[in-house]
Amino acid sequence: MKNIAIFASGSGSNAENIVNYFEGSEVAKISLIVCNKADAYVFERARRLGIPSRLVTRKEMSNQEAVMALMEEFQIDFIVLAGYLVLVPKYLVDAYPRAIVNIHPALIPLHCGKGMYGDRVHEDVIQCGDKESGITIHYVNEFFDNGDIIFQATCPVEPGDDAHAVATKVHQLEYAHFPRVIEEAVLALDKE
């Protein structure tokens, strides 16, 4: 049984979906939720779901000793970024090789990199006239949206769609695929 930490920055809807997916799993359990914003709704979700949560600000993330101590305290084997808007430091990437995954709300290599998150991504998709969008789940390295791609799924961008319409379609893909792909990546850890 692997212990997963979810890192989030916002409301935590993906985090809640992942927690629910792994409820009763023999593969992994969600042992910790980490967030960089004190007022993020993900803390309320964590409380309601009975998952321990910790505030680790962007500045505190640079404190390798403290962050690694937190990971050791909860015996974390795997990290999931679910709407986490902070660059993961190299020390954490090195400590968790092929054991940190992220979901990006577009088809990498399009609409990604520093500053491309949330509605900014969907607005860029619309402005560029893309006929499809989707999700990319990838391993995390020390650069934004740059690690090896594990999985992608697409959805159509219809004439007349606005950023909200695209976001709704992308969220449906996230909820449908992210937990399963996390599970497969966790299982792959034992094979490497």
C-alpha cells in the first residue's frame, strides 16, 4: 500500500475526486493534502473527507529539510499535483523519481508553461482557434509542464464555445481519467 500526497492550490475538486477513487483501495491511500494558500477551499474538503492537510507556502517549499520531514512524517511514496500552481523544487523531483504526476488542462505541448493554468489555458485554446482541447497527465520534472507524458485525452472545441464551456469538458476528462492513471503510475513504481 502506497501513501499518496496531493498538492493543490485551489478548491480541490480534483483532490476530492481522487480521494473518493482511492477509498478502500488496496493499491494506495491518500494520506496528506498539501496546499500553498491558507484560504484555499481544499482545506475544507480535506477536513470533510478526514484527510490530514498542511499549509506549505511557496516560500516554505524552498525549505528542503522541513518539506522532506513532512513527507517522511506521512511516509509519502507518491505525489499528485492537482491544480498545484507552484513549481516543484528539484530536491523533491530528485527524491521522488517518476513518483510525482501532474494534470494539465490542455494538450501539451500546446498552451502550457509558466503562467498557463486554469481559465488562462482555456482562453488561449479559444483564441488560437483550436478544434480540440483535453488533458495531459505527465511526470513532473523541475520545469513547468515538461515531464514525460503518461496519458492524454481530447474533447472537441465547438464553434461558439467559450472558455467556460471548454473548462467544463476538460473537467469531465480530468474526473474520468486522472484517478485511474494515478493508480497505474503507482503500480508502475513497483515494476521499475
